[in-house]
Amino acid sequence: MSDFQRSIAMALAKLAQSGTQVYLMHGNRDFLLGRAFCRLARCQLLEDPTVIELNGHRVLLSHGDAFCTQDLAYMRMRRWLRNPLSSCCCAICRWQPARSSRASYATKAALRPA
């Protein structure tokens, strides 16, 4: 876990320590967050989608990208990225999606062990 990720986890843990229940759902670029981050952040990772009860009403919580059903290329990529085996490989390789080749180079450089 990077110093930046640790600082986010610690900020969430501070919020949780104040009595606020903290929940987290995977989004586009944080799909590798797992149990270790949630333990440190003192938050609960929610499945996508999750149905909760709120003020007597059932409410669907979802990141929303699963509803992009017309974007077949994205749906294939999402299925691959959210597959536990793919996530394991990404975590081992410390791979992160980047927006451009320049960002990809910067990301790889930043992720190299010191």
C-alpha cells in the first residue's frame, strides 16, 4: 500500500473512530481495494449492487457502471478487471489502469519499489 493510499485509509479510520459508519464500494479505479485496506480504514466493503433499508424504503446502491450494457468493450473489460483471478494478478504486478501512455509510464515509475 502506498503512502497516499495509507493516508486515505487513516482519514477514513479517523472518521470511523468518531462514530460514523463507513462503507466503501468499488469504482472504476479502486477495484483492487480489499480486506487489508478496509481493516486499516475501519470500513465495510459493499458488494455491487447492494440493497439497503433507508427510512423504511429499500434502496439500491450501485457504482452504476454495470448498467452501461451498450458499451460491450467496457463490459468485457469490467468483467475481466473484477474477476478475482485478474484482480490477484493485477495486485501481484502492482498494475493500475492509466489514461495515456505518458500516465502509464509515470504510474509504472511511481509504483517501482524504492
